[in-house]
Amino acid sequence: MRVLVVSVALLLSILMFSVCNGLSTPRILERLQSSSNVSGKYLTKEEHWFNQTLDHFSPYDHRKFGQRYYEYLNEFSLPDGPIFLKICGESACNGIQNDYISVLAKKFGAAVVTPEHRYYGKSSPFKSLTTENLKFLSSKQALFDLAAFRQFYQASCGYLTCDVGNKSLNLKLNKTNVDNPWFVFGVSYAGALSAWFRLKFPHLTCGSLASSGVVLAVYNFTEFDQQVGESAGPACKTVLQEVTKLVEEKLASNGKELKSMFGATELYIDGDFLYFLADAAAIAFQYGNPDKLCTPMTEAKKAGEDLVGAYAKYVKEYYVGSYGADVKSYNQENLKRTTFNDNESGDRYHLDLCKNVFGEGVYPVVDDTNLYYGGTKIAGSKIVFTNGSQDPWRRASKQVSSPYMPSYIITCHNCGHGTDLRGCPQSPLVPEGNSKNCSSPDAVNKVRQQMIERIDLWLSQCQRAQVTSKFSVSR
């Protein structure tokens, strides 16, 4: 189970360049979205549509598909307030969530826009997700999607067209020749996209916030597991290691009975079952709920109770029950379904999974990804990187500041994935990303203040540059 925990990042690295993405990430994000689907948890859920280009790299393929997006203008300062582009990542995007972005929008008088990632939710170019159809799913295409959307939304006549059905902000507000300052935000994979957007399209944004931005592609992500151990603490770590050993023994002697204990008999591939158990543990640290796991497990150890039984209770009651994980989503056969729905161990397991689901020739392109984007040596500017101290994914982010790219670590007991925007815990979503439930609200608020100072500075520099440009043209 340990090896499976560390390898979650392997397939995510492939989404950065091609089609084979990780098992757990989309369903985890979908769970974050669905857990927020109540009144007050969204700034808006009103859908808008944009005709997006399918293949940005072909001069011959002119096919389009409908890309869903959302806009929130309640705090917008007309006519030249900033526009915050909040990137939705690898899951269905059902609206603009009411996290800390709403506080920032109020402070800066900003509009907030969120396009849905291609192939997710209602923004799929195809009804059938065959491997052939998935070839246009990549971070490169996604970045160009964001650039095309930005141009469409800002342009006085839409993007490359004056189609009245696709009105840009300038048309909606009857403005002409207004180029608002833009700032890009994202969490996790979307955080990486935020950083890469500033890297590849610096002329289209004043800056970016990469919250828990996983910019480094890693083939064998052992650091993920190391961080889980550090976040758990000595006592909880020891118990989880013992559970892992006991699970492996029981799986070898009576796997059917073991899977039944966890309500996972349909996961007949042992690797799928272990992946399910690994995700269940990692999610507690990733999203700021360590005590949901460690408290019952350490208490069970002290009481001399059956540790596998205690872990099974946690998995069924919290991970499946409260969190809402779906057991069947871990079944490789389920992943092989090509119909579209809008809502072994170690490295070998993941390579076999790609082959099983997508066919021959689909494999990680880790080195190519890091060569193209730079990994943690990204040569960008005006990018803020933030990470929670307990987040296992922070080991794939940029954690050391460099010129014009500050990096901040938010240190607290339950500071996980995207704490700066989501607050604590990170799931379920806390309205406005309130930091009051963080074990150290001051640590969160300090980093947020540093974020605000950078955003303010870079937006001001953009606005001054625009004024200077207009003055030079008028002369």
C-alpha cells in the first residue's frame, strides 16, 4: 500500500503532456465540488459558453467545441477593474466556488471568470472518450484554451469574430478598446497551469498565483509518502505502517474476506484495492483532516483493538461515507468505459493501468514535461507559489523563492492542499476560505497578506504600463 500512496503523481504527470491521467485526482476534485453544492458555497452557477478550438497546433483542423464558463461581476469596478481568471482543473466545474477568491475580488474590485477544463464536465469535444479522441487532452492544449478564452472575453468583438451569441465582457458592458489587467489563480494541477500560463503567455496576465501548484513531474514520487509520514507524526505513522503490513498479509491469505471488510469486493485487481486504501489515508492529510484518521487509529492501537478493522471502519465511515468516495471508480474496468459522463504495486501497476485502459504506447513523459516547463526551475516571473505544510503534494511544487517568484509555506497542523484559498479544512469547502478553523490562523493570514501585496504590486505595474502605452500612442 505504501508504494501505491507515493505513485499518485505518476499519471498526473502524463496529463501534463498527454491523455493518461491519475486515478484519484479527478474524483477527489469532483468530491470537493459536490460537497460545496449548497447555498452560499458558490458565487455563481450560471453557465455561459464559448466556441473553443479543438486543436490549437494544427493549421488544418478548424473544429470547435463548446466550452462552459462562469463569470462573477458583483464586485467588478467599472470600467477598468482587474479580471481574475480562476482555472478549473481536472474535474467537472459546476460554478465559481465561494472561497478566498471572493474576498480578493471584493478587495480589488475584480471580475472573476472560470472556464471549464476541456474533456471535463460539459466541455467534452466528443461523446465517446476513446484513446483516439483523447489525444487532444493535454496541458499544452489547455493553456492555449485559457489564452483563447482570455482574448475572447476581453476583446471588443469577441475572439476572431463578432458573433453576438458569444459576447465578450467589452460587448456586454458596451466598452471599446479597454484592456483590463488580468491575474490568474489555480490550485493543484490548476495551480501548475496558472504558473505555466504566466510562463508561456506573460503578455496576457499581470501575474499568477500557483496554490499547491504541482509544477514538477515525478516518475516515482517517494517524497509524497515521506510527507504523509511527517504529517502523521510518529505515533500515527507507526500505526499506519502496521496496518499496511497487516493488510498485505491478509490480502495474501484471504483477499476476498479482506476486501469484504472494506466494502470493496468489486475491486478484484489487488492493485486497485490497495490504491483505494492508500487514497483513503492520504486524503486526510491532503485536505486538512488528519485527526479524522489518526485519532481513531492511535486509540485503537492503545486499546489493543483489531487495527485492520479500525481502518476499515474509518474507510467506510469517513472516506466513503462522509467524504463520498466511490469504490467502483477505482476499478480499472470502469475506467475503460468510453461513454462520457459529466458529473500489482509500484510503478508497474501504473504502467499496466495505462496499457490496460488506453492501449499500447501510452506512458509517462516525465522528462519531456520538465524539459518543456522547467519543473521547479521554472524560468518565469511574477508568480506566487503557496503550499500547506502538511500537503504531500508540496514536494512537487516550487518551495524555494527566486527573483520575482516568491514561495510561501503555510505551517499548521491542518494546512493542506490549497489552504491559502480554501482555508481549513480544505474539504468540505469553507465559505470565503475562512481561516478560523486552521490550527494557526495567523500563519494563514500572514501568507495571504503577502499574496495580496504581490497581487497589488503587479496589478499596479500593469496599469501603469497600460497608461504609459496609451500616452505614447496618443502622442
